[in-house]
Amino acid sequence: MWRCLIIEDDVDSARYIGDGFRELGHSAVVCREGLEGLTRALNESWDIVILDRMLPNDVDGLSILASLRSLGRRMPVLVLSALSSLDERVRGLKAGGDDYLTKPFAFSELAARAEALVRRAQFEPEARQLQVADLKVNLLTRNVERAGKPVALQPREFRLLAYLMSHHDQVLTRTMLLEAVWDYNFDPQTNVIDVQINRLRKKIDHGFQPALIHTVRGAGYRLSARGDGL
């Protein structure tokens, strides 16, 4: 299951795309204004962003794309546009788009392209090792170390830590963690997330500075080297 952000001002197009992804079992959120879409793209965790090239009023698609890339957000972005010329497609890709699909389009093609982008992002060579401050996680060997000292984790703890690190500096809700780490095997009201986070803190943060795992009151958790005041 993916989390898909759709930044599209056209009501019919947004509904068409959102309903299509939901029917495939994915989560789809629609933003019809550019600034709202940019804010959500920066502050939440997404597996893919579907971005309209031409947005009215506040900010256009390429500006959103440039902002995401300049701030280090690497989630796949598929650009949609009625502008089909070669120059426009090149502009979209150079701005940081991972793919460019012209309107009108068939949803089956959009879904296939999105699936390819998400799959590629999940297996990028750069993602084999994660690092935040002095905490390092090797996704291939499953080795974890903090300040050069090995940290022994249970499989579920490792999966939780890897997800937190791959979305570092982002607020992750309990529901998002349940979807990613527990695959909905627990009721969202359960305290399993809090229990596992506390266990992880004891292994990752106890005896080290700075603390990396932070509680965001009323929202969820965030792994960051920059403290609670993000």
C-alpha cells in the first residue's frame, strides 16, 4: 500500500486519479492548491507525488518540484501536464521530475508508471545504508550502530527504526507506522506503537547525545538530530 499525494486543481481529474489509486488499495490525498500541496509534501511522508504542471494562482508545479528537491525531499514525483512539447517535458524532468505524463491519459498507464517509480525508489542503491547523525543502519546486513557501537535489535524494532530513518525529520503518525511496520495487524487504538518506540529509545538514545527519537504531542513521532523544536 502506498501513500500518494495528488496536487491537482481540476476537480474531475483529481477525483479520477484519487479514486483509481484507492480502488487499487492505496491511500490517496488530494490538494487542489499549490501551497497546500507543497506544505503537505514537505511535512508528511509520501511514497509518490502526482503533480499537475499548471496550477492556478499561488504556485506552479515546477516551483513546487524545485522546492522539494532543494530541501532534500527525494520521493518520486510524476508530473502531469497538458503541455506536451519536447521542451516542456525536458523542463519537467530537469526540474526534478521522475516521470512526465501528458494529458489526456489513461489511468492504467498512470498507475503503471507510478508503480515503476515506487518500486525503483524502494530499491535504490543509495538507500542500502541510512544515516542520521552518528546512527547508521545497513539495510542489507541489518547491522545497526550508534557512535560506532553495535546495537542489537529485534526484527520488528529494526523495521520500525528503518522506517523512521528513511523518513527522518518528518512527523509520522501512529496510523502511518501501523501501515508501514505492522501491516494493519493491530487496531489503531492499540499502544503497541508507544511500547515499541520506548524500547527503541532505550537502545538507540540511552547513553547517547543528541536524542534522536522525539514524540510530537498529539501527532506521532519523528526521528531527527535537530531536536524537538523542528
